Amino acid sequence: MRRLGAFLLLILLAGQASAGVLPEDRSDALYHLYVGGGVEIDGPSILVRKQVGQNTSFVGNYYLDYVSSASIDVVTTASPYNEEREQWSLGMDYLRGNTTMSVNYVSSVESDFDATTYALSISQDMFGDLTTLSLSYAYGEDIVGMSTDDTFMRENRRQQYGIGITQILTRNLIAALNIETSTDEGFLNNPYRTVRYLDSGSALGYSYEQELYPNTRTTNAVGIRARYYLPYRAAIEGEYRFFTDTWDIQSHTASLTYVHPWGPWTFEIKGRFHDQTSASFFQDVFPRAQATNFRGRDKEISALTSQTLRLKASYQFIHENRGWGVFKKGSISASIDMLSVDYEEFRDLRFVGGVVGAEPLYALDANVIQVFVSFWY
């Protein structure tokens, strides 16, 4: 849930500064809805960006999630629950010549999880603005609690380093290369989640114990993206990302997007494919209690493949050549992401009977709907 919230926040912050140019003054309102796998998440988000003077721009964002969960993990080991997550962020961009410096602060609060993130970045235009070099750093602190135990409190520290280069190759082609490294240290597993192990004394044939993760993790990712502008104002974009970490997870992600403007409308279709291996300490069922030093049964660290199809339409109802009061431009967008995930090792325990460890593999289908309104002023 937390990763989905961060993903949607990045969508709202997509208008952040690029080197040499401050972002335009704008206000955005977003409503999002996620439905799938027994989980429903919805809520609003508001973003306001305003330039002060010639060199500085400020941005603020408020984001709210309402979560109702009866996921496969919940229905097999716990009771359904409702949760609320509140997140807000503040940021500033400072432009000096061809250099843009940015700082951001994000706070996310749940009943049993608090996260604080500080980030800074610098971007530099070079070679006649044909090349942009970017460096970034983020530091985060998490406090993990339990709703069932007021005395439970664990900490996690996160650091992320990034370097990117964007190059205009031709009049119609632009490409970008990004490299990211992150480190996590502390309590990295979920205090509610359990693993199962074979137990002949249980009626089910297995019992549960708490999962146990390593207290460190380092991840590395390399991504490349290219966009080609077609003669009739449309564009096609391709992206590939390779990910690896010290838990032995490797993943490949590829996507292809086509954007087509038609009068005041803009249509977008995107296909995405993701494939990953499982963590070294993941097992769907362990041979006995405390069988290994580290144990995990989170389906997101198992081997899986996923496909996503996005359909999006935007309509510009206020045009720059004829404003609407204080607003220079306005648009509304709606999109739906249709997600399908096939888990290759994680099994569906809602099916009882039969051989333990041979239950049907779990599959997830979900839809993410967003409605997005923007005003420029």
C-alpha cells in the first residue's frame, strides 16, 4: 500500500523542475482508486506550485489514502482491516543560470507506520542545452509499530543515490539513462506477516511463525528511456529497467507508450511487462519451524510476472490563447491501469485439502483509476 501511495505521489510531482527552467505555476487535484486482490484504496490529493521571484519555485502536496483490506495474506492469517494514511510534502526549486537545485521533505503517517524523507537534487544543462546531468540523494527514517502491541517499535533508515543523463540526440529523439543505488538498514519486514512450515500435528498440515528478514538491503537499478516525436505531433516512448539487490532478487521491466494528440484531446496507451526472481530466503512452505536463518513469505518477494495496460485521455478545456480569469490553461485527465500478476511460487491458501505445498498458485487482477484536474496560472 505504501509503495502505491509513493507511486501516485510521483505522478503528481511529475511537473518538477528540469535544469534551466522553473516549472510553471499550477494547481492539481487527483482522485485515485485501486481495486484488486481484496484490497480497495482510494483518496484525494492536492498539489500547489508557485514561483516566487525569478529564481525560486515552491511546491506543496497533500495526499490521503483510505485502505480497506481483505487481501490473500489477511484472509488466511488475520482479520480484514481499515486504515488511513496521510501524507504531505514540501519542496523548493532554485534556478541559477543553467543549474537547478531542489530540496524536498515528505512525511507519511499511519496508525502503525511513520515515514519521513529528505531529498535533494541538482541538475545542470550543458552543451547548448542538449545534455542535462542530474544528481540526487534522499535520506529516510521509518518507525514501524503494531496496532496490537503499543510497546512494539522498530526503526529503519533508508538512503538513495541517483545519477542521470538526458541527451537530445536529434530534432525528434531524446534519451535518458538513470542509475540508482539504495540502502536500507533496520527492521525491514512486516510485523504482522507470518510464514508457514510443515507440522504433522496441525489439522491443516502446517503451522505459522513470524517472518524474519535480514536487517540490511542494498539495491541497484539501471534504466534507459527514449522518446521519439512523430511528424504528426504524436510520440512513442520505450523504457527498460534492470534491478538487482542483495536479497538475490533480479527483475526486468519494459514498457512501450504511444501518445496521440487530437485537437484539445490527448490519448495515451501504454503496455508494461515485469518479471522478477524470488528472494533467497523466500519459501511458500518451510520444512520445519525456524528452518533457516531468514524466512519470508511475502508474495512481493516471490518470483512473479506482471502485465499492465494503461489507457489515458486528457482534455484541455482552457487554452493559452484564451484564458479563464486568472487561469492561463486547464486540463482534465482520466486513466485506468489494468494490472495482472502471476505468482510463480506463492500459493493460494484459501484452497484447503490436498497436498500441502501443492495448492493452486495465486494470481492477482487489479485496476487503478485516476482522475486528474490541473490549472496553470
